[in-house]
Amino acid sequence: MINRKLIRIKAVQVAYAHNLSEARRPEDGENILLSSLGTAYDLYNTMLSLMVEISRLALRAHEAQATRAKRLGLSEPSRKFVDNRFMLQLESNRQLQENRKTQRLDWTNEEEFVRTLYNKVVESDFFRDYMESGVDSYEEDRELWRKVYRHVIVDNESLDDLLEDVNIYWNDDRFIIDTFVLKTINRFSPESNDEQPLLPEFRDEEDLEFARKLVFQALNGAEYYRSLIAQNTRNWDVERVPLMDRIIMQVALAEITSFPTIPLSVSINEYIEIAKSYSTPNSARYINATLDNISKRLISEHKLTKNA
């Protein structure tokens, strides 16, 4: 699940924190990075669990409505939402059930907030269309929850505030984690059972090794990368360059010089995107020019070789 985009962001965060705390050793960076990536995976499972908790609250609401209808001699309200086939699969998923045991945020303790989300769902046009539709298909059931996630959970400021109280980095992770949740929804099918695999924390050992090596090289070679940046500033005092810009370039140079199979343009573009989100409005252009100049110089001096 954790991709290289998220690994790069986390590596920049670790390098930034390391710069502010000289007591840390470069060797500590790997553990800090892996722990940070672990909290991102916890967020992934937490967001899946949030959908389950909305469904459970919906079931309690339906049971109350059904009891009232029986008392008044009315017909039982539709069970279409509470019997949604995709959600029944997700709720019974063994991997998610196991992951819920160690989640930092237990949605059962946030019933008031979950109820506000449930109310937004039942008041939505897409929910009304779903309940009134004459269609009865698994695809419709799954699509409803994709819409719930996209329109009720994504970009929810109240949810952002709640998540930030648990982990200050979770909101930075949300834009990537949300795509993984939506991808997970799409992976379910009518044939899925309680053993349906969720996304793994790491796609493969290669990505795990990339994470470990990137942060170690960024911290261990910090002075070298800073010297390269200083040499490129010419008459400009490198200390006047925003700290975040220097950290982003430090990690970028660690990747550029340590991973010969990653194309130069890919590395530079990835850190330009990080700069757009985490630094000043002018940082992306400056970082692009600086990394390009340093790379060309290293290539001309035969200190940098790319296999791709």
C-alpha cells in the first residue's frame, strides 16, 4: 500500500526533524521512518473501519425504526442499506478485524461524530437514488460506499481536526491514503469472502529497502549534500535558503546519487511536487533549477551515473 511518493514525503519529514535535533544518529532515522510509515498504514485501516462504524450505526438506527414501525402497525423500513453486500464483506473481513485491535482511534468512542457522517449520508442525493433505485446488484452496493467515501469522508474538515488530535501527520497522509481506500473498495467483488486481502503495508521488499536506504543516505551524507547545495548558490548564502528547501534537496540528492536505476527526471519531479505542498510558492522552481544544475555538474565530473 505504501508507495514511493509517501516514502519520499516521510523521508523529508524525518530529515527535517533530524536537522532540528542534533542528538539523533543517522542510524535512528530508519526506525523513525518505518514507525512513521506504520502510522500511515494505521490510518488506512482506520479509514476502512470508519465506513464499518457508519454501517453499524445505520443498523442500530434501522432497528429503532423497525421497532417503532411495528408498534404503529406500519411496514418495516427498507433493509437495502443495512444489507449492503459490499459492506457486509468489509465488516467481516478478517484482516481488518485483526487490524482494528491495534488501531489508535476506536470509532466506537466517537459515536457522536460518526452519527454526523451517517446523517450526511442519508441526507445525500446519491443515498436517496440508491434507496429508490429498482436495481439490485452488487455493483450498485459497492458504488454507494465509494460515493460515501468520496463525498462524505474525503475533505471533511471535522474529520481532519479529529485525526490531527490523534496524530499530527495523519492529515498530511490523507490525500494518499484516501486513494488507497478507494482502490481497496474497487478490489472487492461478489466473490470476495472474509479472506479478501487488503492492501499490504509495503508492495514488496524492494520498496521497503528503498525506504531504509533513502533515509539512511539522506542523514548519513547530509554534510556532503549540503556542500553540493552551497556550491550551487554562488554568491547567495546557503543559510538564507529556506530550511525546508534545503531538506527537500538533501533527500532528493540522496536519492539521485544512491539509486542509479531511478531516472533523474523522476527523482527531480517527485521532490518538486513535495516542495509545492510543503515549502514556499517559489520553492519548486528554485529546487528544480538547483537539482538540475548539481546533477549536470556531477555527471560532467563522472560522479553520477544513471542506468535508466
